[in-house]
Amino acid sequence: MTSPIVRATSRRHFLQYLAASPLLASGALPAWAAETPSKLPDPMIWAPAGGELIKSPKDAINVFDFEPVARQNTPPAHFGYMASGLDDEVTLRANREGFLKFQLLPHRLNDVSKVDTSVELFGTRYDSPIFVCPTGGNQFFHPDGEVAVARAARAGNHLQILSTSSNYSVDDVTKARGAPIWFQLYASPVWEVAQALIKKADAAGCPVLVVTVDRIAGRNQETLFRLMRTDTRECSGCHDRGSFAARVVRRHNYDGIDLSAITGGGEASNLSWDTVKRMRDVTRMKIVLKGIVTPEDADLAAQNGIDGILVSNHGGRGEDNGRSTIDALPEIIAAVKGRMPVIVDSGFRRGTDAVKALAMGAQAVGIGRPYLWGLGAFGQEGVERVLEIVRTETRAAMRQCGARSVKELNPGFVRRAT
């Protein structure tokens, strides 16, 4: 039997072939697809059938409709930065394929005429369990960057987590969101830098510090490197490949911080449990660890007084360990035993994806690349539409399962496929 990974790789190669094929221009593709059985992949997950790109956000049927428009609008190197995983990109693909390992179990004859999708996290209520993941350098995709994303999050009352590597500062994004946001921290190898970033987030009113623990080494982003070779722009005006300080000059959370002691890529390879304890001593914020993917580490987090866990593999960008977060989630929920909130991201695209995770015990589900597709395609309106689609699908999936609220979802609504 052909493995899912081999099938996914073949599908990608097939779609790349189609993109360059005269079939698209000749009109032969629709006729080919109409054959019974169709010779096209089912479903065509990457682009709209026939190669037609949507002209406005309201034309989108699903979040995937935004990706080819963003690809068209975005410089090759910028698109590659967002789209790439690491090495063979096994984890990148596993994040999507992992949802096939689980099936929803609908409960019939429940009155679902009213469905409550709201969730509460650390005392704040949000209208949806879908949160906005931290992603760096949003101006790669639209000049309004993280500010446009914040305004879209505000429109749907979504939790937004802001990346340390955002182009706009935590103060600017908080203002655009109109409510406190969470701050994701890349823990610098130099404690004084990490401490300064924490104090900035504290001063901006962030209630939660999300400490990324899986970016401790360099990254072999082959898709990025290949697309960079096709980018004919002169990029030195915005990007400096010299010191760390020069590379992050447009990442305004670092403004005013002395970065001269940081060498290399700035990865915090010296990050430890003791580092996290030092963070606790200098902030009033709750601390959530982002990048926990094993039950052993989840148990250690609880033992060390951590306030929450974000189960994440950085969307396949932190390491190529080959395992999806949805596959790891049940083990982590079991290890935590209700001692802290657990949220999850990486690979979520559909409302059914979200409901599977919520039924397993996650309290919220994050999306990253889809809203960047929307941002690159249409700016704030694109992000708003992406979030609307995922909200709508999530509500529909809850109804289809017979769940009247997120709290009603439980492991009885999902099982591992045999």
C-alpha cells in the first residue's frame, strides 16, 4: 500500500506539473477532469479547479482559495519564507495528514439550533475557539502586516498571539486589536535581551507570555532557499545578512534593546527550565510554553508551575520530527490531567480539524498560514474572510456532531481511525 506521505508528495509534484501545463491554457483540463473516474486528485486541495483565482475575499469557498492568490501577489522569497518547512518537510505534510488518523463521531437528535462557540482562557472570553497564531514578518505579505491581522482578529473577537519577530511593535498591534493580546517570546541566548522583551510585553498589557521552546537550532528551509533563487529583486535595502541586530532592524519589538552580544542566528540553545523560572520572577504575565510535543515534557511543565501549554511543532518549521500535533495531542491531554489549559496549532485548515482537537481536550485551536494567505491575497479583508470561513466551518461541524457548546465536546465525539 502506498503511504500517505508518498501520495502527498506525488500530489504536490502533479500539481506543480499542472501549473506549467498547456492543459490549463487549452481548456483540456476540465474535459480531463470530467472523465469517470476523474484523473485529477480528489479533492484538488491546493488551488481552485480549473486554475481560476478568486477576485475578492467573498468569492472564497474555503481557505485554500487564498493561497494561489497570495502566491501571485507575494515576492517569491517572501512566499517561500511562509510556505517552507524544514529538510524533507515530512512534518509539514504530517500536520495535514494527521487529521486523517481521527474520525468524528456524531451524536444525533440533539437540539443544535443554538450553538455556543465561545471559550474562556485565563479569565477572558473569546467568541471563537480559533486563535491567531504568532507569525513573523507579516509585512512580507502586505504593508499593513500585523496591524491588518489585529483588526481582523478584532472583527471576529479572536485571541491574537503576536510574534517577537513581528514588524509592528506590541504596542501598535495591541492598539489595533483594541484589547490585550498575548506575546510570543523567542528567548534570546542573552538573558538581558529576553528580559527586555518581557518587560515590553508586560508594559503593553499582555496577560500571557508564550515562550517558544522549539527554536533552538538553525533551519534548513529548502523551499525558501529555492524560491529565493528565483527572486530578482534587490533586497539589501530591507534585509541585512550581517549581525543579528542588522537582520532584525525592521522587527520593532527589538527597538531600543542592545543586541550586540548576540551572535549567529540568535537561537536560544541555552534555554532551560531554569530560564523559564527566571522569567517567572520578572513578569506578572501567565506563562505558556509553545512547542511541547511529548507527554513527558507536558508533565514536567505542570510540575514546574507552568500556566499552560501550546502543543505546536511550529507548523513544521521548528524541526522535522515527522509527527503531527493532532497525533501528539491526546497523549499530552492525558499527561496534563487537567492541571493547566492546553491549546494547539500546526496544520489546522478546516472546522472539522478544530472540532477533532477540541473534542480531544484542547481549549483553543490556532491557525497560521491560512490567515497569511488571506493577508497576502487581500490584506485585512482577506484575513477577516479566512477567519470567518474557519468560524463558520467550526460551528457547522459542532452542529453536525450534536454539540451545543465547546464545553460539550469530549473524547466521545472522536476516535482514532482503524
